[in-house]
Amino acid sequence: MTDAARAATVVTVYPMTGRQLFLTVPHAICEECDLTVRLVQRVASDLPHVEVRIKPWFNNLFDALRRGGWHPPVVTIDGKVSTQGVVPDEATLRRAIEAAPARADAG
């Protein structure tokens, strides 16, 4: 599969801080959420074909729960929970993203 045909690996972070529905959750409530978002963005910037999506946990509660993400911050890689409730280890996160299967863009 060529680089042009390879679709991006999608890494989604569901934090509980920031703007959530009709309220704003202070960052002091979940420092792990902010650390996780920054870590995922830094790791993704080093790797090709990685798309990072940040979805507020409360706003996307049913999507997060459907994937098994009960405790923010939840990190999914191509829709599968990688970590939740903790800041992921950088080396482990990097290996998990790199190991995500290459997939053709389904359109």
C-alpha cells in the first residue's frame, strides 16, 4: 500500500475539562486530561498519517461509553480504547499508534 493510499490513523481523546455541554469544567479538576491531550498531540506530530481528534467527554458521552471509555481522559486509536483514567506512557502510546493497522481509505 502506498503512502498516498494509506488512511490516517485516528487518535481520539475524550477529556472532561474545558467546554462541556452548557458549562466549563476547570482544568484543575482533571490535570490528567490536559497532559493527555498535549502528549497525544506531541506524539502524533512525530508520526506520519496520524489524525488527532479532541472530543469533550460529556458532549460525546454515548460515543465514549460505546467504545468502553468510562473514565476520562479516554484515548482511542481507530475507535478502540488504548487508555483511560491515566496519562498514557509516551513510549507505549507511540508503539500502539505505530502498530495500528494500515487501512485503505473507505471514503
